[in-house]
Amino acid sequence: MSTLVVVGAQWGDEGKGKVTDVLAATVDVVVRYQGGPNAGHTLVVRGEKYKLHQVPAGILHGKECVIGNGVVLDPQAFLQELQELRSRGVAVDRIHLSHAAHVIFPYHQWLDELEEERRGANRLGTTGRGIGPAYSDKVARMGIRVADLLRPETLKDKLARNLEQLNHLLEQVYGVEGYSLDELWERYVGYGETLAPYVTDTAQLLNRAIAKGDRVLFEGAQGTMLDLDHGTYPYVTSSYPTAGGACLGSGVGPTHIEAAMGVAKAYTSRVGDGPFPTELKDQVGDYIREKGGEYGTTTGRPRRIGWLDTVVLRHSRLVSGLTSLALNHLDTLTGLHPVKMAVGYRIGGQVWESLPLHMEDLFGAEPIYEELEGWDEMPSSLRSFEDLPLQAQRYVQKVEELSGLPVAMLSIGPGREATLVRFDPFKAYT
């Protein structure tokens, strides 16, 4: 048995896709266990850029790719993604879709947009992809699952019940037109027919793979600080990106998970509203955004930028039981003097080295920084840690010291050649 969960250790967009892509060369199965098309991975392979939203990053290595029960699936977007991959010569016949994954409908997206508009100044900054409403239906036990798309009469019955309630809400509360049952039903029956070859009991598939000793990589979307329970609530996503979510979203028990690696940038970014103690609203933040290409894979929105926050990294280590760290975008800090990282917060005269009990206190938190000497040059590829400028080496060592995690992987660019694997994150660091 050899299993690893890859977890975002910040607010998402840390480069999990690239990390998964590099590690996928050494595994048998890659699993996406939560989230939906609100998340995206940008991969650069031999100079070509691939943008994935629902398909696991292992697809470019021809691995078995599993979309687990914890995912909410937009069938239209998923099928478009498959077509795009096929058009570029990527085989998609080894994708397995959980019968228990819940389905996003157009009304979920519409409700997402209407609710954000209603919130006004208190908006959450969602992507408008219908993720929250789809998970809400799941929890309310009125969700429609992928398996339902394969039985037209079952789908029609469930859609009819949902639309009876939903159309009343849309028309009476929001003052907009409701949905046609027949139109939605016919469209989604068609999706079901196309999806049918991919649908299976993925929990059975994964547990069999683990039992026979396959290496299985669990790929999270978003990041720890967007976790529904352990993030900056309510400015969070609607699922569980932390390592525990891999069990919930795949049907693999916790005794089968051996290691968890957090992924972080050498600085911090976040998309959407909510607290961000180290945020930079100055020329330094603009410099990092442009040099790091900090625009959302799914939305294209400019990301908010800040210095590295080691309070966040320690929190991620705690709630996911992280065993190692992947540190990306080290090259983006090249040319900055000094470079900084937050070691704690000052809130109301009190120093916090962990997150406060009340998340709203983070809005007024003053970061306590440690400054380090910057560097002016960075190699184009990495063969060893010693290839880095001495100042960059010290930066990495300080991250290890303050996070309490060994850095298993380093990245200084978007390509695979710009990545250094210092030790196998599937194994305990010695």
C-alpha cells in the first residue's frame, strides 16, 4: 500500500496541478476527491499549456484517473474538457466517474449568481459555477447523482420534485423565470448516455487498487483555508479540501492513507473576498502578481497577493496531518529585497502564532514579519538544492523551520524540468 494526499496549504491556486502532474509519473491511479469546475489546474508540458477543471492531472501521463463521489460534476463542462483533451491527442478512456458524484444543473449556477447579487457588500466572491447550491442540494437530500442520469424515469421524477420547489423560489422570491422540466430532462438524459461508459463504483475500484499495492495519489482542489470547517468561514468553498476530505470524497478509509503533502507558494495568493492578513496592495504585490501570472485558471480573475504566511502553513499541517511540503513559485520572488514571511499576528494587542478563535479578527490582524535577504538570479532548471542561490536556500530552510515541515519538492518555473523532488513524499522523511 502506498498512498499520498496532495492538499492545498493556503487559499488554493498553489500549483497542486503541477505537483500532481510531476508525481503522477510514479503512480498508478490519480483521484480527484472534492470540488467542481470552480477549481482549475494549469499544466505546462514540453512548452504546451493544458487547463484542467474536473479531470485529474494524471491524465497527461495516461494513468487511471478517478473522479470521486465527493466531486460535484458539471456534465456539459466535463464533456467539453474531454473533447478538448482528445483534440490534442490525449487519451481519455482511463477516466472513471463515481456513480455517487452529484450533478450541477443550470439552476445551481443561476442561484449562485442571484445569491451573490443579493448579498451585495457581503458577497463571498464565488465563481458562479453553481458549486455551493449543488452541495446545498446534496446536504438537503434533494441532490441528483450521476447514476440518476443513467435512468431517465428516475431522473424525471427527481427533477420534477426539485423544479416544483425551485421554480416557486425563482419566480416568487427572485422575480425571474423558472425552468422547463422537459427541456432539462432531455438534455441531461443525453449527458447520461454519453457519460455512461465512464461511470462506475469508484470506491470499489480504489480499494481494490490499494489492496493490490498500487500507488494512489489523491488530488485536492482549492486549499485548506477554503475548507468548509477549517478555513476562513464563511469565505470558504462548500467541500473539504483538507486531507480528511480524501476519505470522504473517495470511499477510502483513513487507515489506508499513508502520507499527506501540503502545497504552497513561496508567497500567498487568494481569489474572492475574505480576510487576508499578509495582503500587499502596493507595487510589490503588483510585481508578484505579474511575474507569477496570478490570474485564475477558471475565472481569469486577478488574484490577491501577499507575503508567505507561516501561521497558515502551521494550521494546514495541523488539520491535515501533513508530512511534507511542496514549495512552488520560488523564482517569482527573484529581485525583491528584502523578502518577508509572517510568523504571527498582532490582534488587539495580543500576539497569535495560530489562527484566532474568531475568523473576523483576521480582518484587523497585523502580521508580524521576519525579513530575509533576497536574491537577484535564479537558474532555469533544478538538479539539486545547491543550484539555488544561497539566499533562496536560506529562505526554504526558514520555511521548513517555521512550518515544521520538510520541503519534499521545489519549483522555480511552470515546466516539469523546473521542479526538484528532494525525497519521495509517499515515504516518511528521514
